[in-house]
Amino acid sequence: QVQLVESGGGLVQAGGSVRLSCAASGRELIINKMGWYRQAPGKQRELVASITRGAVANYVDSVKGRFTISRDNTKNTVDLQMNNLRPEDTAVYYCNAEIYESRGFRAYWGQGTQVTVPS
């Protein structure tokens, strides 16, 4: 059974940093794109950053220059280093991974981890 388990997050002062980590577990995983999404209260879930298996990264404009996504294909992990945090970064952050199954790639989600940046 495939699982994505996240760690990190918490309460961080504006201007501070935090690192989110996500590990995918399961047998003989074939993982395509991995990424981080976030959902703030009353807002839709949005893509924050994604990274291909070949380490090509993509970011939403609001986090460019502040966040860095990375992955370790040998460990099936994806991290999000978040620097210079702002109150508007407050949200629940979700790990996402496209994992191959018999009928093709399927999207899996982590349980979410809260990041709070007080104003």
C-alpha cells in the first residue's frame, strides 16, 4: 500500500525558515512528478512547487526565490525548504506524488502539515 508521510511545519515567525519533508513508502515504487500544494482557509488548494524525476523544478510566482524543492529518487523523498516566510504562506501543505500503477500514473497525497506564520 502506497503512503506519503509528511514531516516538518509548525509555527514560524515572519522572515523565518522551515523545511517540509515527505517520504513515499510502498513496494517497487515508480514515481514521476512530485510536488507540494497548499490550502489556506477559505481558499482553493494551489500548487506551490513541483519537481520532475530529472529534477526540473517549477514554482508558483509567489514563492520564487524563497522556496526550494528537492527530491531524492533513491529514498523516494521530496523536501520543500521555505525561507523568508510571510503571513500569506500560512496554510496546510500537502505532499503529492504521481506513482505508477497497472493502469498508469495515479496521484497520491499526504495527510497535510500545518505551517503558520503569524502577522
